[in-house]
Amino acid sequence: MLENRILMYSTICKPNKNSEKDTTNMIIVGFTGQLKSWWDNYLSKSQLYTLVLTIIEHFSGRWSDNSETIRTMLQNLRCKILTSFRWYKDVFLSRVMKLPECNNSHWKSKFIDGLPALFAKRVRKALRGDAMSINYDDYTYEKLISVCTKGLSLCNEIKLNQQMKRYHLNEKQQLGEFCEQFAIDMPES
């Protein structure tokens, strides 16, 4: 909507022999004037302060240490279904890498613990191998993700096989109904 108004305004300015620079300045002045009156008349002081801080943080980065917030978010992060694994992996890694202790075995363990329970159990079994426990210090996030990806491909293969079985059973049932309707003996398979 705003883009349309800007285009309409610039279209009106061209026949009146305004340069592109003048047109741009008028659009900017109009926008900042609207923004200033919006800030002055609509937002409370608290809302204005929050907005300004958010804008500053967006362009300059966060200046406060938010490690505790990130830790809390990571402790509560879960991948409820395997179709969300990519999202879970991206969010977890982007958050954990902001922590000074990102390579700690606790966070590697937490990455696996956040997966669906049965899948996490299978991944732990694959990571453990013949050992009694998992030494997460031996694993990088890349290796952990690789093991998870192998497990996901196995799950997808199992699902695909189940779909194929259902498809063949459905096909056989339809063939049987067809043969029954036309009084044809069903072929032996």
C-alpha cells in the first residue's frame, strides 16, 4: 500500500518538473513527518523507548549479554515431530553458537534430548555403539546431525515402503471389486 502511494506521488511529481532528488526528499520528509507524529501522538513513552531500542539493536547488534535468555530458550526447545527437524536444527544451532560454552557436551546432549523420544533413543543407541555411555566431547554438531539425518532417511524409507504396501493392497482390492462386478475370475498372483 505504501509503495503504491510512493509511486503515485513520484508519478505526479514528474510532470511538474521536479527532479528525482527533489521527489525523493519530499517522499522522505513526508514519511518521517508521519512517523514523528505517530511517535508523538500514538505511542506511550514506554512503547517509544522499546521501539527505539529495538531499532538500535537491529542495526547495531545486541549490546547486552543475553546468554541467560538463550540458555532458557534452548532448555525448552523441542522438536515434536520429525518433519520439523530442519527447523529444530537451524534454530538450535543459531542459538547455541551465541553461547561461550557452545561446544560443551551438555548442549550436544540437549540437542539429542530435544528430538522426539523414540527417535532420540535410537540416535543415542547409534551414538553409544558398544560403549556404556556416550562421550559427547568426541562428537561435533556436524556428526550428531549426520547420525540424525541417517535416522531420518531410514524413517522415510520405512514410511515409503508402508505406503507402497498400502497402495498395492488397495490396488489388489480394486482389481478384486472390478473382477467381481464383471464376473471375471481374479488372477492368481
